Amino acid sequence: MAQRALADAMKLMVNAMAQEAVSRLLTGKHKKLGEAEKMN
């Protein structure tokens, strides 16, 4: 039972980390685009 709960917690953590990484990549691209536009 404890192992299953731990596995579920790991899945949630991995999913949260993946979502955060994706959102960071997306916001990072937008920031870079904005900076490039300011330079021009």
C-alpha cells in the first residue's frame, strides 16, 4: 500500500515538473521574442 502511494506521488511530481518545464520553455520563448523585437 505504501509503495503504491509513493508511486502515485512520484507520478504527480513528475507531471508537475514536466508541466512547469513546458511553461518555462514557452514563456522563455515569448520573452526572447519580445527582447528581439525591442532590439529592432
